[in-house]
Amino acid sequence: MASLGDMLFLIITFAILMVLVGKFAFKPVTKMMTDRQDKITNDLDYADNAKKQAADLAAQRQAELQNSQAEAVQIVNTAKANGDKQRQALLDQAQQEVATLKQNAQTDIEQSKQDALNAAKNDVADLSVAIATKIIGKELNASDQQQLIDDYIKGLGDTNGAH
Amino acid sequence: MNESYPYLVLFGLRFNLANCIAILVSAILIFALVFWLSRKPAIRPGKKQNVLEYMIDFTNGIVKGAMPGPEGNRFGLLAFVLFLFVFVNNQIGLFLQIDAGGKTWFRSPTADPIITMTLAMTVLLLSHYFAVVFTGFKGYMKGFVSPLAFLAPINILEEFTNFVTLAMRLYGNIFAGEVLLLLIRSLAFSGGSMGWLSFIAGFLMEMVWQGFSVFIGSIQAYVFVTLGMVYISHKVVPE
């Protein structure tokens, strides 16, 4: 065992060196390397997710944009249709009103004509009575009529000669 | 590097001071380096932290290459420290070799077979230990008779060949490199009437060989850790 001392010295030195290097250099640095690897992995995952989200959002925006375009066209169309309908309705209403008015006017005119005729008839009657009165000279009323009749009868008796 | 070392005998154990000093110095260098690099770790790394993380990623890559499953998580620290340790021990003798009083006081510890054998033994013992931890004692024993029972002698033999090849490959490469460094150095200082020429030639060759040895030392550290992890994975990962 001539060189046992060297062997022991080498092994012990190597073991101590290994412990010290592991404690002071290897472990902290490999831990940092692992941390960095984790961080890079996480960052890459995060970036992938963010990219995916951005793509989703962009697609959503695009879809929304197309939807809103379609919606706008629809709104305009609806508005146009509504306008047309309303215009038609107004037109119809106006026409109907005009027709009603016309009808009413016609009725009124008819009524007035009738009234006027009736009034004229009455007037004619009154007038004839008035003319007759004028002609007769006296207004006839019931008692006068009675007297007239009586006078007339008396006259008849007189002409027959008793007096 | 003249194969004559200062020895210290303590408690009946003999210490080769050249090895012990160099191991201690490289351990301190490694700890100082990683300690300095690992100050204030943050999610957003600074320059120093990036360097350290690069090294950790490198050794973790070695571990994951051998053990892709969750078993590999346990061996990151071992691979990291083992790689740095073998690497620094391979290189340290290239820059500094001290011979004093006819004895070598400082050179690469991995140029000594005892050191590489100890490292290889540590790794292989850990592989056996973790085989029991991960697969249970039954699974560990079953590993010796798989895939077929009659292969058991070969499996057992393999343990020894693994150990010897792992240790000797590292030792051979580093030792040869340091011997050649020494030879080139003695060429440079050979003196004589043409001493200046051999000095210049030796100087250039030494530089080239040092550069190449840095390369070899790095490769050998990588190979050592890779094979160590492969041996551990053979034991630990259920097949």
C-alpha cells in the first residue's frame, strides 16, 4: 500500500471539491438555469395564448363588423319599407278624408237644397196667403173668416129681398 | 519529472507530495474559478454566468448523451466536477513543472497511474453504488448475467478492463506528453557548441508540443468523463 496516502488525499480532495462546487456554484446556477427554462416555457405559453386570443378577437371583430354591416343594410331597408308604408297610409288616409269630406259636402248641399226648396215652398204658401190677404184686403183669420162667411150669408139673404 | 518524488509519511500512510500539492492547487484553482464565475446568479445571465453555464451545459450534454432518461439528473454535478478536475490536472503540469533538489515537486497529477486509477476506481465504484440505488440489489446482480447467463465471466472481466483502460488511457496520454516535454526541455538545454541552435529549436518545439498537449489534455478529460458516464449508464439504466 505504498500509495494509499495519495489515493486518500485525491478522494477526499475530490469529495470536498465536489461538495463545495455543488453548494456554491453548481446548485445556484443550475437552479437559475431551470428557473430560466421554466420562465421561457411560461413566456412562450403566454405568448401563444395571447396570440390565440388576439386572433380570436380579430375574428370576432370581423364577424361583428360584417354583422353590423348586414344590420345596417337591414335597418335602412326596414326604414325604407316603413317610410313607404307610412306614406301609403297617409296617402290612403288623405284620400279617404277627401272622399268623406266630399260626401259630407254633397250631403250638406243636398240638405241645403232640400231645405231651400222647403223654405221656398213655405214662403210661396205664405206669400200666396199674403197676396191673397192683400187682395182680399183683410187678413183672414178664423173669426174673420167666420164673419166673412156670415156677411156673405147675410148678403145672400138681403138680395133675396126681405128688406 | 525524474521519477523521484518527495514523500511524507503520516499515520503509516505515504503521501507523494508532488501529487498532493498539484491536486490541492488544481482543486483550489477550480473552486476559485467556479466560485468567481458563479457570483450573483440571475435569470438574465451576465458574462461570467454565461461562461459557467456553458461549461455546465457541456458536461450535462455528456451526461445526457449517456443517460437521456431521468437517471442522468443525478450525475450532472459529478460530471461537471470530474471534467474540470481532470482537465485542470491534465493541463497544470504543462505550464509548471518544478524539479528541486533532484526531486519533482510539481507536475500533472494525472501523469501518475495511481491518480488516474483512483479516479477511475471512484467512477466505477460510484457506478456500482448507483446501480444498487437505481435498480436494487437484484437488478444489480442481474446486470452480471445479462443478456445471457454464460456471459457472466465476460461481464466480470469487463469491470476490470473498464477500470484499467479508463485509468491507463488517461495516464498514458498525459505521462507521454510530460515525458516528451521533459525531453524537449533537455534538448533545449543540451548546450555544446551549437547550444543556441538547439535552444531555439527546443523552445519552438516545446511551444508546439505544449499547445498540442493542451489539446490532448482537453480531449482526454472529455473522453474520461464520457466513458465514465457510459459505464455508469450501463449499470444504472435498466435495459
